[in-house]
Amino acid sequence: MSDNQPEYLLIGEILRPHGVTGEVRMRVLTQYPERLSEIEHIYLSKDPEGKNAVEHHIQSVRMHQGYALLRLHGVGDRNAADLLRQLWVMIPLDEAVPLDEGEYYVYQLIGLDTRTEDGTLLGQITEVLETGANDVYVVEGTDYGEVLIPVTEETIREIDIDGGYVVVRLPDGLLPPR
């Protein structure tokens, strides 16, 4: 919801140096890796929420075996690149790709009340797992504990970010008995 809107949007994580000229290998965490070539600067931080983030200008970016290889201004050798290992890569939220209707950033979903079509409150979304086939909402509540809800057209009936809720239609047997 808007009160927990982050300053930055996570797009990757520096894994290790690539070669000896200062290039780094980045695990891509954005659904728009093709946009990386359009970005002029990134912010790096030890904290995934961007605390104490430091701006770096991108000299070049290329994709290689599913990873992004970044060359940053001022990082000219393997030793300098090694100092960036395990840093989170982010961009300012206001520079993020505008989403299509029906698409949401994870931060917008965290904390939303989740209820069934008949109004039964299951709890709040605490995490979104990316499984490959489809995302999964992790919902924590008092009555059912942790409930894993697959994000499919059949299960997610309505998402109202402003209203602060998600309405779901659960497959039979997904909820344990109370």
C-alpha cells in the first residue's frame, strides 16, 4: 500500500566479478531485463530496501547466459569489481517501467488483506514467491496460519490496492480444517 512505498525498486544482485577488467555479473530480478540497456545509473546497497544506497553510472551492459554483465564508471579492474559482490542493484521507483493494468509491484501486495469470495478473512500477504510457473502469495492469518495461494486467473478474483484487499477463489482442499 502507498504508505510503505519504497524509494528504490530492486532489479538485481551483484554476484561476482566477470573477467579482469571490472565487469560484474548481476543476477537479474526484473521482469524487464531488456530495459537494462536504457538505464544510465543504478544504486547499490548492502540492504535490499536501499538504505545508504550509492549511485553508480553504467558504462555498458550486456546479457550473458541469463545474467547481466555490467561495467560501471570507476570500476576498472577485478579487485574493484570484487568489492561490489553481494550488493543489491536498484533504480529509483519513479524511473521504473510503468506497469500494465492488472500488474503490481510486490511492495504494493505486501500487507493486503486476503479473503475468499464469501468474505472469509485468510490473513495478509507477507511474501510473493516467484516459482517459474506462476507466483504464489504467502498469506499469514490467525485462523489458518500460513496459506500458499497460487496466482492464477482461477484463484485471484480481485485485487484492490487502494482498498487494501485481495479476493480469492481457493481450489478445493487448499485450506486445512479449522
